[in-house]
Amino acid sequence: MKATELAKGVYWTGAIDWNLRDYHGYTLPGTTYNAYLVKGEKTALIDTTYPGFENQMLDRVKEIIDPEKIDYIIANHVEIDHSGGLPKIAKMIPGVPIYCTKAAVEGFERHYDTSGWNFHIIKTGETLSLGGKTLVFVEAPMLHWPDSMFTYLAEDEILFPNDAFGQHIASSERFDDELGIDAAMEHALKFFANLIIPLAPKVLKKLTEVGGLNIGIKMVAPSHGVIWRENAGGIIQAYADWSNGISKDKVTIVYDTMHGSTTKMAQAIAEGVIEGGCEAKVCLLKDGRYEGTHRSDVVKEILDSKAVIIGTPTLQDEPLPTIAGFMSYLRGLHPGRLTQKKKGFTFGSHGGNGGAVRLVEDDMKKAGIEIFREPIEVFYRPDEPEIEICRNAGKLIAESVKNQ
């Protein structure tokens, strides 16, 4: 695949990783490591690739310019999937100026032998003229590492925000309208749910800051996935909506089961949710015993829901390991940081002392989820009155969600 032109003198020169299936704790169908070449009178390379993919990038750069004639490197982020090609470039072009944040310098020194590297530390609002092309830098700490920054190409109104607005998808299409807007948004939703939720308040602050610059954004070129040229405004608005917790009238039910009792409860709750007029999504957590829903897909459903209900049997006075692991993942993401809080409750069965539902409820509180009602816990298998309790609980939370 050749370099792809975004605008006159602006090119995608990244790499495609067709085989990556697990990254940052979630599943994905491959990814891209997007690097961009901006050519005016002088030339800048924005970001690089994961180690081992540098030659893909350099082959595409060679279609445009001799890589040794690159004048500047813009390093938006330290993480090695974006900086892994830097050591080779720095060796190839000794003394090439590397524009990055102060925190990035510290990060690079922890990752690589940076002796001889020529760092230029940027501040928000600083510009770099390439002659006919002007780069503007915006510090973006904790979006999603302390060193992160955005780069904006003024003449072409292209934002290079590194990980923000990205998607993990390997494809031959380079633009959102080629892949399909709906498909691109689904991948972006999963990316946000698994990486960006903890940063939601910072996202809103940064969007406000960028808006205050009074700049046009015709295109958003992230570090992973397709480039937003048709739906640039749409993905920026989606980040604002997701950060604010705006979601559907939908309830996600997450559970695991030992002998099917918790399944019966989950099904009854789902029936109540539907009867109450809301969309229900039931997710049996993936485990080695069977195929189910992976946690990274579950949190995508939760992001899109106003309520989440979590079920587990009690095993040795604890939740099932699949649920315990999921709750650890959910606590880390902390959807309570979203402006609009989600609500929920727990349920499950036991054959002894029980109590796992209370432990899961504690974890829900730590994740910032508002508790809607007391846990529903049954001994061994639910009888008809208990099934009716589950169904009614589903109906009541659906009615609450609709009135939210």
C-alpha cells in the first residue's frame, strides 16, 4: 500500500498491523500506527510506529522524499506504538530537531538511549513554520499520558491528536467515509470506552480549550485507525457526548453463571427491562469454558447505556473470577467520571453463605455507579416468586432510565 495524500503536501505514511488481537487489555481486529508527512519548503514527520514497523513507514516516506532530508520530527506521544521508530530516525538523521513536551523528554529518556537527540520542548500555542505550512502545538497532558500533545496544521485545518479520536482497526481504507461512518464510529466508541473514560473530564476541558482557539477543523488524523475527513465534526461531538455520559435508554446486564441459576435471573431482569420500554443488552462474560462477550466489548455496551446490572454466583465467599476480574477492569475505567452517572444493582445465586453480590456492589460504588436498589440474591435456584422479583426490578430500572 502506498502513501496516501490527505491534502496537498500532507501524507499518511504509517504502518498496518494486521495481526494484533489483544492490546491494552481488550480485543481488536488489528490496528494501524499512523505517521504523517507534512511537506512545505521544509518537511516534518509527525509520529512514527511500533518497533518492527519502521520499514513500512520509511518505504512510504521514500515515495515522497528521501527520509534523510526530513527537517523536523514531531513526537506527539512517548508510548512505543508511536515512538518505536524514533531511534532509527534519530540515528539516520543525526541532530534532527524533535518537537515534544517536557514530559515527553523524560519519557523518551526512560525508553531509549537518547544521547545526541536534539529535543525542542514545546508550549501550547507555539508554532513551527515549514514554509507554506504552519504547525501549531497544544499540550494535552493525560490524553492519555502525561507527555501527550496535539499538533494542528493551520493552512489545511487538520488536527493530529495522536491517540484521541482513534480506533483500533486494520483495513485498506484510510478514511472514515471509505470504511463507512457507522463502522468507524463503532470502533471509536470501543476505543473511548476502553481507553478514554477515565480521562473524560480532561477531554471536556481540552475540547473547550481547542474550541477557544477559534480554529477550523476540516480533518482529524489520529494515531490509530482511519482519518476523519467526512465526519470530523461528528467524532469531536461524539467525544463531548460520551464524556458527558450521554447515552441511550438502554440497560446492560453483565453476568457469569455456574449451573444456570444466575442465567435465569439475568433473563428475567432483561424481560423486565424490555417490558419497561428500554433496550436490554445481555452479556455473558467470556471465559475458557464457553464463548461469551469479552470485557472490552462489555464496557462499550456500558458506555452506551444509562444503567448496568451485574450478576454473579458466590464461589468460596467471593464472586466468580470472571466477574471479579471484570470489576477490577471497570473500577480502573471508573465510568463515574462521566458527567451523567450510570445506575445499577447486583444479583446472583449461592449454595452456602452467599455475599458475592455485596462485594460486587461495593466495586460498583468504587466505579462511580449509583446503586438503584438492594441486591437480589437467591439460594440455589430461583423459584417463580424470585423470578418475578427479578422481572419487576428490570421493569423498575427501565422506567427510571426513561425518566432520567
